[in-house]
Amino acid sequence: MLSLHEFVERHPRLFVLSGAGISTESGIPCYRDREGQRTGRAPILLKDFLESDYARRRYWARSMIGWPVVAHAVPNAAHHAVRALAARSRVHRLVTQNVDGLHTRAGNPDVIELHGNIGRVRCMSCGARHHRADVQRLLEAANPDFVGHTAPAVPDGDALIEHLDFAAFDVPGCAHCGGMLKPDVVFFGESVPRELVHDAASALEGADAMLVVGSSLMVYSGFRFCEWAAKSGKPIAAINIGKTRADSLLALKVEAPCSEALNALIDRLDAAQRTAASPLPAPAP
Ligand SMILES: [Zn+2]
């Protein structure tokens, strides 16, 4: 069986798709267990957020309490290894399903964030973009009674809290127009923006192969790239502990922590590079 190093040597221009598994080592919990089953409570649906005042209060209350975990998370060895892979010209394009912004903070300037970025907030009326940190200040100022609660965090900067009286939570409006604020992330029941799908699909077209890093691919917005890769004859490798939805499509699967597998790959690439660069020994006299 092919090793990850051989896979990358054979297919140097990789379309890299990362998921929640790459951020667990940064303290951001994973949505799914090893079987790819969702754990914890169901995420908010776009429809509920838009239509229910109570759902919005509950969302922002939980988000205010859960946000510090995401805000304080820093890129881990796996994010840095993806950056190192890019520095070795092996990453044709980096696409992520994560909303934590950690690839960018690890120095990858041009990431396609399929599901948005939790560090931004968008006004549904005027379209203005706000920094999540600024909105956090408004949330905390308007809701001093809710400040200081702690709760287990979930990946979208949300928190598992049920016992608070969310009806009393005051949700601030847009600083420009007073309009409804929504985190700039793709909720369940919402589509990935068409231009992002288009950009990612054309990047896949120009790549030699696909490398999945830390995703069970259970969500279709990520899985479809595997379907497209398979259809166009591009091999797929995955680094993921546990089952993925694309297992039957994989040319190679590495069941190890992302940082471990990627750092081993970088070491092998560098060793091969050194061997290729070192001069042949001089012939014996
Ligand atoms: Zn506005």
C-alpha cells in the first residue's frame, strides 16, 4: 500500500480539504464521534434563527458564553504543518470546512472558508461586516447577568447551556442601521455561497489529487468535492481517525492524529529533498 509520502510525491499539487479534526488539538471540540455520528445537541437552523426572536436570543446568549474558547484558540502543529506543506509548493489550494480562522492565523493567506468565519458578523439588512470581538463587547455590555457563565464549548463558538432564561437576553442590532446581526457562518439549512463552491471546484480541477485532513466528510458541502475528484479520476487520500463518508472512494487512509501524520510527511519530503540535492560521492581513486 502507498504511503502518504509516496502519494504526495506522485501527486504534488494537492487540493487540501480540512475539517474539525484538525482543530481539536487547539481545544476546539469536534462535532462528531469516530463513527461520524453527531454528538451533542442539534445545531441551530437558519430558518429558526431568521424567524424566531427567542431562537436568536438563545443563540447569541450561548455564543457569547462559548466565544472565548474560539477567540483564544491558537493554531496547532497540524495547521503549521499544512502551512509547511504549502511552503514546499505541495498545496494547490487549501479549502476548509472550519469557521475558526486558524489556517489563516497559521500563515495561510488564501484559504477558501466554505462555511464562513466565526470571527465575523454580518448585518442582514445593510450587509455591513462587523468584527465578532466588537459584537462580543456589545453583547457583554447589554447582558451583564449572563457574563461569567462557563459551559462546555461546541465547535461553532456556541456553548451547551440550557438552564438560563434566554428571553431576558438582549441582542444588539447592527451599529450602522440597527438591523439583525448574524454570524458570518453557514448555518444548517443554508447553502455555501455559490462563488466559494465555484472557486473550490476550479481549484480541484487544477489539482493532481485531493488530501482530506481531519474530516469525516459527513456534511455534503465537503463530501461533494470527493465525489467530483473521484468522477474526474483524481485520487483521494485522507488523514482521519475513524470512519469517513468517502471511505470507499479513498486511495489511501491514514488513521492518525493530523499533526503526527502531517509532520511525518514533511520530514519524509525534506529527507527526500536532501537526498536528491546531495552530490554523488566522488569515485574511489
Ligand atoms: Zn446594518
